[in-house]
Amino acid sequence: MKNRLKVLRAERDWSQADLAERLSVSRQTINAIETEKYDPSLPLALKMGRLFDQCVEKIFLDTEQ
């Protein structure tokens, strides 16, 4: 699933490790999501939305339409 996670993270000047710590996941998880090798669980996606103050649909783009 396409996402804007890397852009949102860069806007805040956070490393993958910084974001991982804020979300209580591993840096590898952040890398896998950013490279579209892994889709986050709904609870994790919602947590990202709260962290970036954006709705999930603005972070994750549905490419199956």
C-alpha cells in the first residue's frame, strides 16, 4: 500500500528510529512500511494518524481503486 510516511517523517526531521520509538515499534517495521513491504495493522495506522494529526486516508493511499 502506498503511503506518505517517509515524507511526513522527513518534514519533522525524524529518523526511522525516532518514529519507531514514538510508535513503540522497531526501526525495521518503519522501514518495511515506508518501502511498501508491510502494511501496518489498523491500531498502528490509527496511532500514526494521531501522531501526525492526519486521518489515515491522508497517510495511506488506496491503490486498488
